[in-house]
Amino acid sequence: MVEFDAFAGGIEIGGLRNMLEIKILICYILGNVKTPMKRTQICDALQKTGLVNYFDANAAIDELIATETLKETEYFGENCLDVSAKGIYGARELENNLLPGVRDRAVKTALNIVARARAERENNVEIKKVHNGYDVTFEIESLGDRLLSLTLNVTDEFQAEQLKDGFLDDPGALYSDIINRLVKE
């Protein structure tokens, strides 16, 4: 029988209430995402899925750093965490302690968070107040070349932020949609 030593507040049915399982899941996420993540991104991935509450996620991360299972590293100028070889080994050995649905949901959410961070780094969205509302300018670059620059005018800041969020969720979709629309076969 699994001993509960984590808080139940803020987690959904099927969420983790055992610190060992939480630590395994964190190592599993980082081992499968294969890119360093900020502490806040790891916590967001765990909280958005309803698997772990904020306090337990942070406590588990602190313990993993203290035992050198996670290592602190700089990634694109930001302080991030990555899993050590010890953490990868432990996650592989113990991953079956976690339900496949828990593992999959956590990794999928983490991948979405990492993709969003990459989109924010590699693309530019500028919101500018103008006399008739807000101009939202989207820019996509690749290897220093501008592939797309598009400005839309919207009536209010809320709409501008919605456009920005939608673009950053999948910048490639806007580019592909425009190309597909303009190139008729």
C-alpha cells in the first residue's frame, strides 16, 4: 500500500500524493522532454495536469537538487533544471510505479510548455496602441531571415492578447495557413 505523504489540496483524482512518486515523475518528465526546464515550467506542467500541488512540486524539486538527481544549468540565458544520469536511471527503474496515463499526461503538458517557451524565444509579437485600437504585429524568422511579418488591427487589448496567445501556441500554423491559402493547386 502506498503511503500518502504529500498534500491532497489542489490535485485531481488520480493525482500523486506520495513524494517518491512525485520525484520519479519529475525525473521522468525531464528525461523524456530532453531539454532543461525552468522550475516554474516543471511546476506548471504538474499543476496544469492536476497531478501535484505547487508546494509538493517545489519540495520534491528541492530534494532532487539536494541529492544531485537534478542539476541546475543555464539554458538560453535562464536558470533551468535538468535531470542527471542518476535521475534518468532512477526514473527508468521506477517509472512503472506511475500509471501510464499519469506519465503521458505530464510529458505531453511539459512538451507543450517547452514548445511555447521556444515559440516565445524564436518569434516576435508586438502589441501597439494606435488611434483606432491596437496593432498586433507577428514576425517569424528563421536563421536570421524574416519569413513573415503581418500586422492586424483589433479593437481592444483583450483581443490583441488573444491573438498573441493563439499565435505563440503554434506560430508555424499561421505561416502554413497563409501559404496554403495563397498557393492554389
